[in-house]
Amino acid sequence: MNDNRSLLPASSAPERMSLYVLGINHQTAPVSLRERLAFADETLTPALHSLRELPEVHEAVLLSTCNRTELYAHVDGDGQPLAHWLATHPGANDDLHAYLYRHRDADAVRHLFRVASGLDSLVLGEPQILGQVKQAWATSREAGTLGGQLDRLFQQAFATAKRTRTDTRIGANPVSVASTAVRLAQDSFARLNDATVLLIGAGETIELAARHLVEARVQRLLVANRTLAHAQALASRHGGMALPLEELDKHLAEADVVISATASRQPILRLPQVEHALRQRRHRPMMLLDLAVPRDIEQAVGELRDIYLYTVDDLERAIEDNRRSRREAAEQAEAIIELQTARFIEQWHASSRQQPLLQLRAHGEVARADALAKARQQLAAGLPPEQALELLAHTLTNRLLHAPTVALREAARSGDAELTRAAERMFPPASDGDASTTSRRPSLPSAAADA
């Protein structure tokens, strides 16, 4: 990584800025833990609501893919409740904290930008992750757990990811886990133009695999899915044959290569099924590529003779060549991300610095509205307009000056010279040449004056 973090000043992490990222990924945790900690689609919204109910959490986004489970949150305090919450996941164990990474403020911003740009992926620069990040953002928005701070952060992440792909070659010849799996099958196991490949699932990963298999001129393509209509739609697009998942056992022996990527919480292929298929094939070898987390293929299947089983973790070695070829583009992308991180943090600082001004204006608007409403009531009650105007001015002045008068009186008592000097800068004393306007200018409230 090209580390340009000197772009950020030492004071860039604001004291009260509380943006946190907590999670595990393919670099920190084995697939056995990742699959247990993954959130199924139907559990995401309830999980977000549960997370948002924590007193410290203001906003939350939950990103769960085959290679990572991450919590993005805008919180009070040190973010420790996030780790405690994740530890209550049914798939968590006592060792969870040893695998977790934590990022705060600028590091959290940088991490999200790297994830969205594909720089933190199993396959460097892969394009699927950006869609998954967008889906996580959309799910949080629909669940009502996305607020202004995280929304702005994720919008900037999308823009940064687009720029890294536009300005560098990190997205050239895009490589995905699916394409890597197909290439592995093509290079190390079977001539695909003489092979039958069985695809299990009908999601984006399987769609990509089917596309690459057709480009490799696969001889025969079978597609099995729990919803037959989805299998039929995918098979028709790529010249394959669709199967209901219940008929998987009937056709498993026909497959030289099996690629599986479903959202099932339980294995799709178990040991007895594969043993039976091998006997039907008279022990001709089979290659099984399990691209799902949780895993679709029972782990014990890999111990069978004549079975070559690969998981997403095994693909790590197969894609190292891809990493080397993209390293230069990645360094350029890292520089863009670092610049965008610094820019985002500076904007966040500016927003924080404007908060007192926004509060002051809001206070003034409330005072104005109250004074105006009272004046209208007095006019409606028959009070002469000149007298109503005099009372309006008096009421509004008192309302506007009450808080600063009390604060300055307390500053005088406590010796707070800094606040006194700030007030003098905001309300400089009138010069002799301004005598003609003195009657129209509000004077600096005295620390000794009554509110």
C-alpha cells in the first residue's frame, strides 16, 4: 500500500467525532467463523433495529457478504457496545474479539472507501463489492437506521469508488471470485469444452460464473435452484438446462465441475450425496467450488478420494497473480482514497465548527417567532401599533441578550477571560465617530447587568 497518511494533520481526528467500524473479513477470520457470523437477508432489518436500540448508537449500517461482516455506526463513547452486541450473535464464540478489527474516525472513513473501491477484497479491484455496499446502505435507509452522518459518508464512498475506477486501471479486466473459480477449473482440472458443469444457485455470483463458462465454451451447463423459475431464467440466458433443487441427486453424477453459491444457512451438498455420485461416476474425479458463506458443501466432502473441494479461502492462493498485476493501479487508487479521506474529514470538521452558529440562529428564530406572535396578539387586542412595536423590540432584545448576558456574568465571576475576549471581538465598542449610530446599535451586555 502506498501510505500517504501524512495528508491528514495530527489533529484530524476530532475529539467528539464518533464514527466506528467493527468487523471481521477474509484477512482476519477463517471461513468457519465468517459463515457463522454472516447475517441472512431476512435478519438484517431486525438486527439493525436491535443495534439502533443501543443507547450509544445514533446510526447504523450492517454490511454482510461472503467475505466480511462489518458494523458501521455513529455512536457516543468508545464504541465498545458494538463489540458486545456482535458477541451476542448466535454464531459468535469466545474467540470472536481476537478476530475483530476496529477503526475510528479517519481510519473508519478510509476503511469504507477502500472496501467500496475493491481494495480490501479477496480479489483486488473486484466490482461486486460496490453493489453490496450500496445494498447495505439501502437496507439501512429502509430500516430507518441511516441518518445524515452515515448517509453522507456512504455517498462519498460511492463517489470515491467511481473515481478510483475511472482514474486508474484497478477496474480494467474486472476479476471476480466467480471468474477466478472458472479459471481455476479451466487451468487445473478439466477442459471445459469437454465438461459438464453444474451451477447451484441463481444469484449474481452464479450469473457471473455462467457468463465466464459460456466464454470458455463449456460443453454442457446445468443450473439447479430452489426456485425453478429463477434457474430457468438464468439457464435460458446462457444456453443451459434448469433443474429444481429437489432433483439435484439425480444429476449430480453428470457433473465434472460443481460451482455452488446460494444463501442457504445449511449445506446443500452433504457427504452421502457426493459419495453416491462418485459411485455412479465410477470414481471419475469431480471438482467442487464452494463460493458461498455459509458454505454450501459439507466440509467432510473434501476428504473423499477423487474429490477436489475448494472454498473462497482456497481461492486466495489462486488469485495472488491477479494481485501482483493490479498492484500499481492499487497504489494509485490508495492515493485517491487518502485524498478523499482527508477531504471528508475536513468537511466533517467544518460541519462541526458550524454547529454553534446553527444553534445561535435557531435560538434567534425562536425568539423572533415568539415575540412576533405576542405582538400580533396585542394588536388584535387593540393595543396601539406604536406601543406594540415598542413592546416587540423590548421583548426581542431581552430574549436575544438573556443567554449571553448570563454567560458573561458567569465568566466575570469565574475569571473566564477567553469568553470575555471572544465577546469583545463579536461586539466591539463604538468609536466616537459612531456616536450618531450608538442609539441604534445594541451594546455589549455587561457582566454586571441584569438579564
